Amino acid sequence: MSDATAGQVLTTQDGKPLKASLARALRREKLRALVLIAPLLLFVVLTFVAPIVDMLFRSVENGIVADTLPKTVVALQTWDPRSGEAPDEQVFAALYDDLAIAVEAKTHTRLGSRLNYEQTGISSLFRKTGRRINRMDEAGPFKDQFLNADKKWGEVETWQVLKQYSPRYTDGYFLSAVDAQRTIDGISLKPENEQIYLFLFGRTLFLSIVITISCLLLGYPIAFLLAHLPLRTSNLLMILVLLPFWTSLLVRTSAWKVLLQQQGVINDFLVWINLISDANRLVMINNQTGTIIAMTHILLPFMILPLYSVMKTISPSYVRAAKSLGATDWTAFWRVYFPQSVPGIGAGAVLVFILAIGYYITPELVGGTSGIFISNRIAFHISSSLNWGLAAALGTMLLVAVLVLFMVYDRIVGIDNVKLG
Amino acid sequence: MSSLPPYASPLQKTWHYAFRVICGLIFFFLIFPILVILPLSFNAQDFFTFTKEMLAFDPAGYSFKHYDDFFTNPDWQQALRNSVLIAPAATILATAFGTLAAIGLSQSHVPYRAAIMAVLISPMIVPLIISAAGMYFFYSRIGLQGTYWGVVLAHAALGTPFVIITVTATLVGFDRSLVRAAASMGANPVTTFFKVQMPLIIPGVVSGALFAFITSFDEVVVVLFLGSAGQKTLPWQMFTGLREQISPTILAVASLMVAISIVLLTVLELLRRRSERLRGLTPG
């Protein structure tokens, strides 16, 4: 390069520096990509991400005590929950003011049911007091009048619960979700007969592992066969895998309900071939067996498809080389072929496991009481017990588990490599 | 594996056939539950098992009465109508947004591509019960719970990941020089999109739309929480039917749905072949 051009900047035809021009073109391309993505991103954030964030928020939110009984919460700040006696007159006066407003707005029953999750009996306490509040003497003394309305107002436990749940945010739902509770002495496990969630998480985990293993045992031979048959035959057999994959979940669940019932097809067949007597029909539904069989069937294609796509890429020459060097069929398979199929096993197993631990419909319909998952409990809290905070806390824990597993999946396969059908 | 060499030992031969028998049994496990409901749906009795007449192939053992019930019962008809109203609306939303985004994502320079992709794919990853819980809480805050549009929006969100994945897959083989060629001959971006890009990616768009449709059409968990009695869909009706009063009409509905999935599967396979041919991945 000569001295004359060394200091000069390359320019485009219209005289702008080439570098700036390129940067502008790149920026425009980026912008165009973002404009195309923006509508969907906005849509998903509004319709999907926001609800999930809302759920996370709900699992710690606890504004109801402070909103319904604002003066009482302030008055309670000076009360020592370890004092062993109920608060003084001043707190009861504040409670009277708050409750009078709450009863007017009919919000006291909602507060009652909220606190009832923490200590049974509070709901009826609030209802009962709510009915009496209008007949109370406005001049006081309030403590005696409240104690007259219900003795529970004199108990320290009632006030401990009130004080404990007066902050706007609480870890109470999460503690309940792991069968723990917070007493004035700190965090402790609930009594044995009230523990359900740790057990339920354990069962969800256990059943999901069993389902994943059965899917692997059944899926591996099928994927192996499909990957090694001539394309024409394997395409035909693939239909047998894809048809269940495409059939509605409820159709498959109803099919299993029909098959597994005590008066169902399988039992009838077993009785007919005299394997079992009519009186000893097998109980295969509304228990764990039902859940495992039906969910293995439903999730099997999710194991076969990733396994198949990995096995398809394994070159047959490795196994041939092993055999030509004197390996037996088994050694060639176990030492040469199997290690190459491990990524497929990883992908399939993680996928099946992720899908299994969040399943709701199938356990609900064929699981009875012993075959249900944590998701069934979440559904119960949303629609029956209306303890939304606890449902949100359980959901958050399940979500975290799934996201961690998904990162593992992403490591093995990558999100972009998810293939359908 | 495909064929047995002539020098195979007896043990190898035994294993060769044993393996096929095992695979046959697993295939049977996969397909039998789906096939068994087809004959049972023609049962003349209200039983869920084969009657003696059915096993003897006596025509009196078979009837269309469960199908009749499906087509005349107002509950089932209302459910069918709701499904037919909800699924297409959700499909259109999911396909329109999803296709645009997939085209955007396939450009060469997309900032924060991984993060955006993670957000867009998330409805497919998060367990349905959690999506349902979150949407129920959130949609009841903003007054969408129990409305037609609430269910449609939720189903559209659940369907978009499938559209993105299928369309992105078709775009992987897309030759960018075609767009440049069109532009160099004076076509504006809109013309280029509809005349050049769209015909090539249409198989991916249609199969994405089918996935979105089936996602909405089969979905029960979210609609169970988000919908009110007015949005009762076919899967919902089946779910309550299975849980409470198990009526054989369910088998008739299930058989019809199997027929639908066979049709969908065929269409998808044809689309896949067409797409591969268009992109020149396989000859013929």
C-alpha cells in the first residue's frame, strides 16, 4: 500500500465510510429480525410468562392480614409472642375498629379462611366474631367483649398466628409445601400424621423413574430394530409408533381404563384362558400399576423417537470392525454400539422424565389415590381447597425441578434440535 | 440385524427370532389399546368389554347406538361445537405469530437469540398443570378467566412453540440467495416473501399449524381450569365422562378422534415428503 492511500478510509459509492455502512446494514438486519420476533415475544410474555411470574409472586404474597386488619397489625408490633398471655386492651380496641370495617366489607371471612390454613378453627372464630361485632359496646372494654364472643381470643396461639402472618410476604406456603411449619421456636417439621407433601414429592419422583426405566426397556429394542431395518420396512413400522404419539391423550387413557378394569378386556381374557379365576380378578386400575402402565404407553414414543434419531447416525462399520477383530455379538454391542447410543438414552430419558413428573390427567383418571402425583395435589388446591398460595408454592417447586432438568436436556441435545414426528 | 448371515450359529438364530418376537410384543403394546376401542365402540350393550355376541360376530352384538348418542346428545354436541370454535382461532393466532417469529429467528444476526428462543419455547417445557395454575390465577385477575378469548389465547400460547420448531426446521434448508436474487430483480420485501419464501416454507407452516391445532384440540388441563361451563370442549367432556359417569359414548368419540389422528398423520407425512422434495433434500 502506498503512502497516499494508507491514511484513507475505504468508502462506499455515496462517500460514507465502508465500516459505518456495514454497521448500519447489520443494525438494520438485526432490527428487522427483532421486528419480526417482537409480536410473538410480546404475545408469549403477556399470555404465558406473566401468568407464571404471577404464580411465583403468589407463592410468597401475603397482604391479606395487613390489608384487612391494618391497625391491629401495628398494635401487635409491641406484643411479645413469647409472653405467654394474650395482648392487652389496646390491641383489642384496634381489632374492634378493623373488624367493624372488615365485617362491613365482608372481607373478614376471607381472612378467616386464609388463616385457617395455618391453624384450624380460625375460620369459624372470625365468622362467629363477625356476627357479634355489631352488638358490641363501642365504649369498651373490648378485651372482655371479645373473650365473651369467643374464648379463642384469649389464647396465645391465635395471636401468635396473627402476628406471624402479618408481614406482607411469607415463606409459610413454601414451608407447608415441604411439610414444615414455623412456630415461635423456629422452623420444624410438622407432626408425622400431617406430613403429605414430602411423601408425595417422593412418590412422584419414584413413579417417574419407574416409568422412565420401563420406557427405556421397551423403547430401546424398538428404536434399534427401526434403525437397522431397510428404510421401507422401518417407515411402515414407524407408523405404529407415530399413531399412538398422535392419538389424543384422553383416547389412550380411556383405552387403558377399558382394558385394565376388573370387568375389562384383560381380566376377561385372563379368566377365559383360565389363568385366574373369576373371583380373583386382578386389580390393575386406580392404583400405581394403572398409572405406570398407562403412562409408559403414553410416553413411550417420546423415548423411541430420540433414540431412533441417534441410532440412525451410528455407523454400522464400527460394529463390523469389532466383530472382525473377534468380538462376540454381545461384546460388539455392549462395548462398541451401546456407548454410542448413550446420548440418545440421555435425551429420551430426560424428556420422558420431564413429561412424567408434571403429568396430571392420566394419574387423575387411572391412579386412584395411591397412584397420584404432586400435580394432582396442585389441582386439588386450586379447585377444591382454594389454598392458592400453597398451590403456587408447590407449582413453583415443580417448575424449578423441571427447569433444572431441562437445562440438562439442553446440554445433551440442545433446544434447537428438538424434533417433532 | 436386517438379515441373518448363512454362517449364523443356532444361538444367533434363536436370538434373531426372539428379538423380533420381543419387538412384536412391544409394538402390540403400543398399538393394541388404540385398536381395541374401535370394535368396542360398536358394542350393542353398555359394556366396556366384548360380549359373547360380539365374539361370535353376531350382527346383533354390534350397533351404532353410541355414535347416535354422540351426534344427538346436546352435551356432546355443545362440546364438539366449542372445540371447533376454539381450536381454529388458537391455530390462526399461533401460526401467524409463530411463522413471523421463526423467519425473524432464522436471520443471521439476531441479538439475544438463545434467550428469546428459551422464552418462546417455554410453553412447551413448563408442565401443563403449572401453566394452567399460573394462567388461572393471572387470567382471573384480568377478567379473562371463564371466557372464550381466555381459552383461545392460552391455547395459542401453548401452540406457538410447535409452529416455531417446524417452521425453523424448514428454514434451515432455505437458500438465502433466492431472496437476494428476487431483490436484485426488483422485488420488494413483501413480494419476495409471498412469491419466493412462502411457497418454499409452506409445508413447514402447515405442519406447524396442524401441531398447533392438535395441541388445542386435545388440550384438557388448561381449559379445565381456565374455561367455564360455556367453554366445555370435547376433551373436557371426555375427562368428566371418564371420571364420573363412564358412558360408552366415550368410546365412540375416541374412535372418531383416532380417525382424525390418522388423517392428520397422513397429511403431515405427505407434507414432510413434499417439503424435502422442494428443498432438494431427497430426490423424488
